[in-house]
Amino acid sequence: MSAPCKSCQDRPPLDLAFSMAFQPIVDVRSQAVFAYEALVRGLDGSSASQILSQVNDDNRYQFDQACRVKAVSLAARLGIACHVSINFLPNAVYEPAACIRTTLEAAQQHQFPTSRLIFEITENERVVDKEHLKSIVQEYRRRGFKTAIDDFGAGYSGLNLLAEFQPDIIKLDMELVRHIDSNPVRRAIVQGILGVCQALSIDVIAEGVEDEAEYRTLRALGVHYFQGYLFAKPAFEQLPEVDWRAD
């Protein structure tokens, strides 16, 4: 196993307490949960914004590492038998092979298979170095992890980021999903993204789906992975029951 890189050593402990909520990502073809996304929450279940507002350049690395460990430990405790999706901060990763060490140790300690881990790159964090991001994705794939671009279509890079590297999954931003049933422009854009992803063998998740009209339109376009309040809201430190009535 790789030793910690110099940038990762001698950092003070993270002075920021938090936990996780879990929201299912469902495969409506089989009515099964494909993955649970681990979402940061305060210890009292308060919103992610209260925690993320305290993340800065001084504690970004420690926070990113702590999120991974917390997600893995809770997933093991809750007995999650499918994938677990974890958001990570590319700018907090110095040396991909070394910085993944803590995640691997947590998975081993809690006996959680690394093949079930998905790492989501949020498109809303500006990617300073695309070559560095490519090296992270390559290392994660070598380790057997899946990678995803979160909030696709809403951030800094859009299709340019997809041109640089191809993840296993993209998650359509909820702004593209919202009112797609009555908005031909959004429908055309999503249809185009689906065509690109099909050609590149990339799975697509529609996130933020809230009503049946949006769901029906996306199903007609060929989407079968969904995440949103229509199926289940996030549950603090537990796994929510899925409402399959949407299908």
C-alpha cells in the first residue's frame, strides 16, 4: 500500500463534527436499489450547507478524508449490500495513490468491498488541473472503484470535462430534469446527452426527480437510474424505504 504523500502528513485533526444521510439511487427496471449516496449532515441532522460552509483551504484535505471514512463505516454498520456513492473534492487530492490509503484502510477495517464504492466528482467545484483529475480517475479505476460526474450540465466544465475523461456514470443536474415534461429545450438537451453517453458506454442517473411527469418523460427517453424525492428522501444515518409507485 502506498505511503502517505508529504502534503498529507503532519496535518492537524479535523475540528468539524458531522455525519451522513443516505438517499437511494434506484434501477426502475428491476425495482432494486443500485446505490445509496452518502450526504453530509450535521450531527443533529442539519443541512449540508452548515457543514460545507466551514470547509476551507486549511481543512479541505482532512474533511475529504473524513467524509470517505464516515461513509464507509456507516455503510458497513447499516449493512448496505449495493454500491455507496461518495462525493469527493478533486482539489483535496494531492497524490491519488497515496491519498486513497485512508479509504482503503477504512474499507478493510469495516469489511466493506471497495468494488462497491462510487466516487462522485462534483462539477460545481472548479477543476484547477484537468490532468490531475484524469490521474485521480485512472488510479480509482485501477483500484476497482467506479467514478461519476455529479450535477452534470450545471457546473464549470460540462461536455469539456467529459471530453477529457470518461467516468462510469454521469448524474444529470436537477435543473435539467426540472419540468422536462413541459420543456422541449431541456428535453432536447437531455436527449443529446443520453446519445453521447450511450456511445461512450456511460450510465446516466437522473437526480432530483420530484414528480411523475418528469419521471415518465425521462423513462421515455431511456433513463432507468433515478434519484429524488419521488422515490425517497435522504434519511439520517439510516436507509429510507423506497416508494416504487412511480413505476
